Amino acid sequence: MKRLTTVIVALLISFTVFPQENTFTVTGKVIDAKTKQPMQNASVFCQNTTVGTITNADGKFFLRLKNGGYDLIASYTSYETQSMRISNGGPLNDSLIIEMSEKDKNMSEVVVAAGFEVADGWDKYGKFFIDNFIGTTPNASACTLDNKEALHFYYYKKRGKLKVKAKDALSITNNALGYRIRYQLDSFVYDYKTKVSIYTGYPLFEELQGSDAQKELWKKNRFISYIGSRLHFMRSYYDSTLNDEGFKMELLGANDKPTVIKNPYDSIVYSVDSGDAVINIKGRLRVTYTNHAPDPKYLEENRYPLTTPVQISALDITDGFVIEENGYFYEQTEVTNMGYWAWKKLAEQLPYDYNPE
């Protein structure tokens, strides 16, 4: 425990400033898809980072990013949100053209959806949504949703599903990690039959201002959230340090029978392409983190022995994935969290430009 405390206290690196040799720039222009005219004040950001801006009078934007991969998001009121994958190895980072199309104003769809809207949705489902979106971890209790009035709740009784939409970007203040998150919620769906929640959206992080003591506490809390996380796992896989960092992997077959992956860098499951780590694993991958015990609250909620010494998570993988330098991976929609990582929701999330070194 003494060694862990020493490591935490030693975290002195800024989370938003990087040496220029480890960064790349992205420039481009946002235009109306129909008129081809520039769009001023469009929001352009890399989701799950602290990096974002708005376009100038000519529709142009400029971003500086730490090397790695990102989903670049462009949004504008009444227009469809645009997303594209970028990285420091991308060939067109200095000349992006993003075309924005107006949203379909099909009123019949609105009327149908309105028929399922719950009038007192927040009173009925507000806490349930918070628990399944922000989480129930100790850090979740330090999070506040600042504009709950933006939410609309729809319940589909025949399908046994709850759907939540937001008319505006959600503003979540995480006082445990020192971030304010602007989350453009696309949709949140909970299936009561499978007890699985799925949500999609575009988060942008902003550093909170605080005293030196608060900033030091945030650094410690961020580090504790980071160790053993999916982001930590992806970065360790990319850096070829899985064993040193305390991660063990097993492939679960029929009846969840485990097969230990003794060498996660064997050419059968791992290769390198243009500097990216290509992981050729399909099915359910169980990941055990051995360097830190799970949070007691997780064990209590899931009725596991309080003496459980390791964190156990799993990934359901459709067809492999590719990891970039900063821990970003794709395709993210084809990889589903289970176990400990599924429990650690938005309240534990860190941006891709977080640096624990």
C-alpha cells in the first residue's frame, strides 16, 4: 500500500499539455451539405477527450491532439451529428471537409414516439437511469446531472424496453475526478428481459477549476479509476506490458470453459499494422487484473465474497479490434463490456488524453 501511495502522490504531469513531438494537428472546414456554405460556431471535438473547439466565420477549425486515435465529432443545432475516425497516421488531417445535413423533420415519427413518452419520466425512472448511466460506484455519488430537464423517457411495454433521449447535451459534473462532461446522448436503452443497458453518445471532458488540494485529490482519484480499467488494459496491450501491469487473459468457450492465453502476443492473436496493434480474438475474453482488489461496493452489490482478491471483467468481441497508441480502439460498437468494467460506468470514465505517468 505504501508503494501505491507513493506512485499516486508522484503524479505531476498535466492532463492537457503534451510535448509537440508527441502530438499532431487536425485542421478542416465544416460546410452545409446542401448549400456548401461554411458553418460558423459548429462544435468540433474528439469524443472522450478534453479537446474541442468551435468553427470560425469561414467554418474552419484547428485541434492539437496527443498521438493516437480518436472519433472526431462535428455537431450543430438541427443538423445530423457527424463522426469520423482520425489518428496521427491519417493522411488528410490537414484538410478535412465535414459536410453537415439538416435533420429529417418527419413529424409522424415524433408523434409515434410521443405516444410512448412517460409524462413523469424523471420521477419514475430518473434514479434508474442515473444508476445505469453514471453508475453506482463510490465516485458516482459525487456526480451531479445539472440539466435533468433535458431528458425524455419512453417506455415500450410490449417490448419490455425503456428508452431515454435528450433534447440537449447533458451536463454532468464529476466532483470525484474533477471533470465536467458535456455528453451528447444519442440514446439510452434498457432491456428488462435481458437486464442489459446500451447507450451511445459523444462525451467531451472539461477540467474543473479547484484549489491545489482539490487538484491533488483529483489526481489520486483518477489514478485509482485508471488502474485495472479498460483504458489501462488497452494501453498495456498496445505497449506489450500486459503481464508487467498485472493483466491475465482467458478465452471462454462452451459452458464458459476457460482457455488461458499464455502469450497474448502470439502471431495467432496479435500483429502490428502501421504501428497499430491488431487483436485477432473473437468470442468472450475474460480479463483478470491481479494488482488491485475490486471495490467492496461492487462485491456487495453482486454478492461476491468480500475477500475476492482480483478484478474480473470480460469482453464480448464480434470480430477482433485494433488498438492505437493512446488506448483508443475500434470498432468499439463490436466490443461489449461485462463484469467489473461494465460496473464502472461514466463516473469512472477518463478521457483518452489522460496521462498517469
